Amino acid sequence: MTSPALSHRMTITDEKNPIIPEILDDDTVRIITVSGVEEIGRNMNIIETKDDILIVDAGFQFVSEGSNAPGINYILPNTQYLEERKHKIRALIITHGHLDHIGGIPFIMERIGNPPVYTQYLTSLMILKRQEEFPHLDPINMQIVKEGESFTVGKLKVRTFPVTHSIPDAMGLAVETKHGDIVVTGDIKIVTEDGKVVVEERNAWEEVGTHNNIALLCDSTNADRSGFSAPEARVFLTLDEIIRTASGRIIIGTFASQFDRLVSIIKSCEAAGKKVVMEGRSIKVNIDIAITAKLIEVKPDTFINTNDMADYPADKIVILSTGAQGEEFAALMRMATDKHKSVILNERDTLVLSSSVIPGNEIAVQKLKDNIYRRNVKVINYQGSHVHSSGHGNAGDLVWVHQTVKPRFLIPVHGHHYHLKSHMFAAIENGFPRENIAVPDNGTIIDIKNGTEMIRQKVKIPTELVMVDGFTVGVRQEVVLRDRISLSTDGMFVIIATVNSKTGKLRKSPDIISRGFVYLRENQQLLSEARVLIKRTIENNTERMNPIDLDLVKDELTDVVSGFLMQKTQKSPMVIPVLIGI
Amino acid sequence: MTSPALSHRMTITDEKNPIIPEILDDDTVRIITVSGVEEIGRNMNIIETKDDILIVDAGFQFVSEGSNAPGINYILPNTQYLEERKHKIRALIITHGHLDHIGGIPFIMERIGNPPVYTQYLTSLMILKRQEEFPHLDPINMQIVKEGESFTVGKLKVRTFPVTHSIPDAMGLAVETKHGDIVVTGDIKIVTEDGKVVVEERNAWEEVGTHNNIALLCDSTNADRSGFSAPEARVFLTLDEIIRTASGRIIIGTFASQFDRLVSIIKSCEAAGKKVVMEGRSIKVNIDIAITAKLIEVKPDTFINTNDMADYPADKIVILSTGAQGEEFAALMRMATDKHKSVILNERDTLVLSSSVIPGNEIAVQKLKDNIYRRNVKVINYQGSHVHSSGHGNAGDLVWVHQTVKPRFLIPVHGHHYHLKSHMFAAIENGFPRENIAVPDNGTIIDIKNGTEMIRQKVKIPTELVMVDGFTVGVRQEVVLRDRISLSTDGMFVIIATVNSKTGKLRKSPDIISRGFVYLRENQQLLSEARVLIKRTIENNTERMNPIDLDLVKDELTDVVSGFLMQKTQKSPMVIPVLIGI
């Protein structure tokens, strides 16, 4: 009897680990862009010297429909390089609290030896809040850094400086090495007023620029947009006006991670004498965190429960809701589809989507808008009104940073390759020497010697995708994914036949189990023909075999049946024969 | 022995056909929006009187990733209503040659009884070209309508009038009925110059407005954009300038269906003394059609073969290519990934994406851009330059049409619900009485009596999705799709056990076939535990059974194993037990 179980069709050759030269001298500083430079998400960079490794950020990447990874929850940075050098890791430094910078922490901390985490207060609260969902993990050694503070880990002094992003307590880093500093911006935009950089922003960055900066790792997310970015203050004003003037109920969908905006909305509501209803767990969690971090002091009667809304006139109510990306089960979609237990949309409501559309979510947001418009509620969004601005700087912001920080080498990070190259083109156009710009890939190793010589290693660190798939975390999901994609387009066709081990004849007509291929009820004729073909193929093959080797029959059977099904249906289901010798 | 084959898990109750009242009097005209009003794609509308049915357009819808229909090729209009009323169908009228208006023809013509097809010349060529791919079909009875011509089918006179869209030979219709006309715009934009509607446009629409128009079925695709649409002439000028001034090779990616733009590009190339290389089958086919239709006369030496490019200096070459939506195997993606046999991108190339991004294709276009930027080639696209304009009018165009045609009732069509409602809001804001606007769904039946009374029937025509899935065309793919989606996220887990029919004991350890669930090699322990659990569950269940009924065991086994796998892996593979009694 042949056993099909566990004989997976794909053979796997383990990826040979490339031999990576270690740093042997004090004059070299190594920068590794682990991930986040061929995607938006899973940001992680390494700064390494002969004795020490610092890790900057540990994000994960969300997997959207259309990204060809069905069933996968998240994609993580590949930490194999770090796992092999745990003894050198001095710190994980987190620039700010967004999931593309902190999301990977619960999955990787143990693998990298639980180093201390250095970050500012709000970020620390967000990290610890998430950690509650993983109670089996070791506690984090959390080192809270105050704004602008410095600290030393191993032989490296790290200066932090405040930066502007769409979340408070965001910071940049300057790591002091023998021949000069490595500056990491984190996610940034530059605040301008009437087209001029404001003084706080100018002071912080000019201070960085007074040092000898070897290299600048700089955000590229919006590098393909020209000029300076739109200030968030304009968004606050727009939302404030909507809140003050709306004659009915207001529903605002936004990212829960937009702390400043949430805070600003709540302040506007208080000023306008309106009550705030929070819908969606992440909004509640983050507002709790904002209050703990003293980012806002909320009057005791500002927040009301969803159930108490009926006690107030509609024009006194502002609902802050999750789900602006069209998430199927979030509060906003439930309201839009009349499935929300207490909010029924009506024509007098004003609905604001205070967010952009994350690429990959376009169809989901379209469905959300369709459903909202079914209730005859008009949507105010970023396309027609200033109700959203990005937390990332345009090319104008980035070039200003280059010119203020004055690094010798520029390494664009945070974005798809297209964004990094757009960043490079913008820098070149503004006089940055092209040969001093390195556009990295995930896993690229850049060694800088004596602060003046940039060497891009030919080898990369291991870059196989590490996926979170239910409870499984690993690199081997590629094999499983290939099967899922195949099953998802053409389904499966399992053949079960019991064969007389002596005569090679089938004991009875073979069984067929098929899912996701064709609608079986309407394809009885096809199945009958397939059964005849299966019986004939097996018996023709076994006829002159002695002894009968069913393994030899299986390949032939797979080919014959696949060809037959393709010819009849134009589909290629996964054909799996199970031959049981009795 | 139990036979699992063909026992599909889902039970299907056939959708009861609603009883639809027939039209019994001469004073009623019925409008049915079959499809295309809850999506962009598969446009089909019906105009029906007591004696006659006219069908306007027969498009299909492309299925993008992220639209939750894995493996499906296209979605068609549901023609069941028409199939049951074949005897009344007098004509299929096609407004223009885009696939969302003609794509369904090969799949539905036979079902609706092969009525004559009325359309203009270019459209007829495009329909017949596609028909060549379906050689088994009956020939089409093609009735070519010249620009502005009228014709009579059954008792209905149909006047056509020229409209502006992104393809030539586009037309609108006015169907004359007893109490007035039903006007169908087809896909339209209004040509303006310096913000004023040009005279040809004005003349055509004002003529329509001189009649007594009961209802207007009007394009809504861009109704959420304010003001007048950008004229295509601006795109021609931009492309002309790029073609004249580029100092290297130019590659232009565009929709093959943008006839006017292709023609304009070729003319610019000829004027600038440049050679044109066509890449991609659909571009070649459509330029052939354009030449046949005498839309352009091309000089004999304008086109050169890809292989002959080396004979010309780079600044004399313009490549017209398919694939601007990031299609994986199209010419542009092959160039961008160095897989094209004769075009290797280099920094001196100018690459123009003369197209918008169709929702759902964002990630594919991002990949295309990433790959192009890997070759250090900058992309000029619609976000930074006027290299594309839509063929659909903004709200400004649409309101101008309402005010010129002056219909009593307005029925927005062509778009998602959101677009139709945006159209409605724009109309209301400009004085159209709200009660005279009907925003339809797919399958909505609108009866207009005496030209003055609009009745929206409570029932709809059948609307189950009709899908093309390989060679299968039918409504029953929903069941198959549900399985595909489930298989795509969690895979499958087939259990095969041979059971002694007398004792209920397993003959040997059960076999497991699993795909798309977990990586089996690294989960041997899980599989061992599953086998033990399976054996125990079966034998515990059969212990006191007499006779042994394996069907009863299967449900219990499915539940137990599903629960076990979920608990261990956080995944829910499709568990299928096959118990073979011997």
C-alpha cells in the first residue's frame, strides 16, 4: 500500500546562507536595511560596529487582498542575521508607535534575545498594550527616553531628536560612531507655515546638522510628490469647521493611530459643546493611551456611551469610528450596512473619511462608500476636502532635510523601490552627488569605512519572507502559499481508488472528491467520463506489472486526468491520486 | 462502503423566480438596468414595450484580484429575463466598442436568440474581431448604422446621435415611444474649449433636446468629480510635446481601446519623423482595425518591427505598448523585468503611462513602477502630467446634458452605487426634482406610464451573478467560489481511513492529504497527534454500532479534527473524511 500522506509534492532546497564578512576593525560602521525598503511596512534597520548592534524599529506588514498571500496575517522582518549575532545586540530602538514600526515586536523579541527597548513614553505604552495580547512572552526591558535625550548602549552613544509625524513622541536618531554620526530620521514630515519651515522644526534639524554626519537614512514614502507636504494644521481647521457648523450628527472615520488628530477632534468637540462617542476598539484603546500619556485632558462629560446617544440632539453628537479603510467588520461598515446595533445612518448625518486609501484597499473603500450612499449620506473625504494629510514629507521636505543635515551619504528607506528611487532623483536634482546615494533592497549591507568610503556588499542578509499564518511563524509558508493560490483559482480533484494488489484491477469505481473546481451537480457527465478514464489508466498500467507498483501508476494517472480535465473545462485543478492496494 | 464523491457539502435551493408583471398596455414603457449599475463593467440596459424589447449593450466585467472571485475570468449580465422573452427581442444595440459594452456578446448571443446587432462601423469591426475567437458561434446579423442615422425595429424607431467618448463611432440613442423618447447616452464626455461646450457637441445634444424626452439614462462614471472634464485635446498636446522633444527612446503604455489617442500618437510620430513600434497583440489588432475603418492613414514606413529597432537612433523610436495596468505578462512588464526579447530599458528612455489606474490594479501598477525604476527610468504618468484624461464626463458635463436634453425622469447608470448617487446629488443641486430621479440597482424594473408616471417595481429581474470560469458559464459558481476562498486561506485536510466493516477497527494508521494548510515537513508532530485522534474518534464511534454506519462517524470526525487543528494552528482547513469500509 502506498502512503500519500506527508509526501509533499514540492522539494525544498534550503537556501544556502551566504557568507557575510564580519566587521573586524573599528573604522567600519555597517548599515543593514533588513526590510521596509521594497514595501510600505515591516520597517527594520540595523546599525552595526565591530562590537555592537543596534536595531532600529521592528514593524510588520499587513497583507492586503491582491498581494497574493492568501490566509497570511502579517509579514515580518527576517531576523536570521540578528539571531546569529544575538550577543552583539545592545538595543532595539523604536522611533514611534505605528504598527509598521512596532508590529513585529511580539513575534521577534525572543528570537533576538530580548534586548532592551529604547523609546519614548507614548510609544512604550503602545508596545506594552499590544504585548498584553501575548501573555506567554517574557516582559520587555523598557527604557523610556525623554524627548531629545541621549543614551549609551555598548560603545555607542545615541542622541535622539524630536520629529514631526502623525503620532506624538516620534523621534529621529543620531548614532555616534568613530568617524561620525549615522542619522536615522524615522517617519517624518516638515511643518511649514506659509511655505516656510517653522522655527521648532528648523532648530531641531539644524542641531543635527552641526555634527559630522556620515550617512542619513531618510523616509521616502511620499518622495514622488513635489513641494512641501500639506500641514496637518490645515486638517485640524477643516475638521474644526465641520464640527462647529454641521447641523446634524457627525461621523468621522479615521486611523486610530492618528493621535494628534483624535486629540484635536476631541478638543474641537469640547469647544463646540458636542459629545463624543467612540466606536471601535482601537480608537478606545488609543484614546485611553493618549489620556494616560497626558496628551489630552478630557472633560468628564465629553465622552458618552453609544447607548446614550438618544438622550442628546443629533447636532450635539460626534462619532469617532474605526473602519475608514472599508474593513469588513469595523464599526463604520456596520453602520453603512445597517448592522450596527445603535447607529442608523440617515440623510442628515455628515460622514467624514479623515484618511487616505491604503493601496490594496481601494475596492473595500469603494464598497464602504457604496453602502454609505445607499443611506443617502454624502461622504466628505480627502479627494474633495482637506480632511486628511499624510504624516510623511514630500520631496520638498526631504530635500530640505538633506540640505540641513548635510550627510556625506544618503540612504533612502521606507517605501517601495519606486519611492526610494524617486527620493534619489529628487536628491540628485537638488545637487546631491549621485555616487553618494545608495538605494538599498531588503537585506542590503552597506559598510562605511573611515566615514568616507561606502561599500555595498555583494551578499545580502537572508531575506526569505517570514510570515505569520495563524500560530505558525516561519519562512516556509511559500510552499503552502503556492498551493493556496493554485487551489484558489482551480480547486482540487482527489481520486481514491482501491486496487487489487494481485490483479491490478479496481475493486469498484473510483471515488472523486473535488472542491473549488466545477459545480459538481451540473457536471455528472464529466465525472462519469473521468471515472472511466481513471479505471482504464490504472488497469492498463498495472496489466503487465509484476509486482504491481502503484507509485509508478500515480504519476501517469495525474498527467492523464489533468490533461482530460483541462481539455474539458479549461481549468487545472490540483489532481491528487490516492491508490490503496488491497 | 460510503461514497464521498459528488456529495457536495452545500445544499442549494434554487432561487425562486419572482413573478414579474408583463406590460399589457401601449402606454407603458419599461426600462430595466440589467447590470453595470452596481459596478464598472457589464453594462446592459433594456427598453421594453408591450410588443418589443431592445437591448442596449452587452458588456462583461473583468475580475481583479481583491474582488473575491478567484479563478473567475469574467462576470456577465444575467440574461434570464431576456431568455424567457426571446420572441420580443428586436435588436441588440451597441453604443461603442469597449469591452464593458461588447465583451458579453460571444457568451450571450445564443441565449437571447441571436437578434440583429445594430451599431456603427468601427464597433462592428471590434465585435467581429472578437467573434473570431469563438468559431463555433452562429454568425452575427450585423446592421451597420451610420453616424446620426435612425432605424426602426419592431414598432420602435431608434434615432442615434454622435457622442464623444475615448473611442470613435460612439453613439447615443433616442428610442421613440408612444408618449415620448427614452434617451440613452452611452458613455460620454462633453468637449469644451476654454470652459465652453464646443459647437458640434452643443448641436448634437440640443437636437436631442428638441424632442419630448421622457427619461434619460446617463453615464455616471465620473459624477463624483466637479466641473467639466479635462479635454482629450490637452493630452494630445502633452504627448505631442513629449514625442517632439524627447532626446531618447520613448515608450508609451496605454489602453489599446483608446483609438483616438493611438491615432493622435501615430500622427505626432509621423510629424516628428519618428518610427513606431507596436508591442502587444491588442495594440496591433486595434491599429489594424483603425486602418480598416479609415480612422488613420499611416505612411508606409512609419511602423517598424521590434527586431529592426537597432537600425534607427534611439531618438527616432516610439514604442506603443500594452500593459499600463501592470498586467503580469504584457509587453511593458516584460520590458520592466528584463524579460523582453528586444527592448532593454535604459536611463535615457522616457516612459509614459498614458492611462489611469483601474481600481483593483494599484498593487500591480506599483510593481510595474518598481521594476521600471530599477532600470533608473523615470515614469511620466497622469499624476504628474496631462498624459491621460478620462472618456467620461464629470458632474459638470452631466448636468449640462440634463439641462440640454430636458428629460422628465433621470436614471443614472454606469457606475457603482456611489457614482449613481453622486450623479443624483449633482442633479438635485442643479434643480432636477428629486422625485423624478430613480437610482437603479442591477435588475431594477422601472415602468413609465403615459410618459408621466414612474413606477419602480418591487421585484427585480433575476440577478444572480453569471460567471465565466474556464469553459463554464453559469450562475452556480458561487458554491465553487466559496470553496475556493476557503481553500485559499486555510487549505484542505483530507483523511483517508480503511475501516473493518465488521469490527470497526482501522486496518492501519489513517492517511492524511493536506495542501495549503501548514508546511507538513515541519509539522510531523501535529500529524502524528491528528492520526491518533482520528483512529480514536472512529473506533470510539463504531464500538457500539451494529451495523456500522460510517456516514454517522464522518460528521463527528470532521468536527473533532477541525477543532483540534484550529486549537493547534489557528487555521480552519477544509476537513474531508473518506472512510472506506472493507
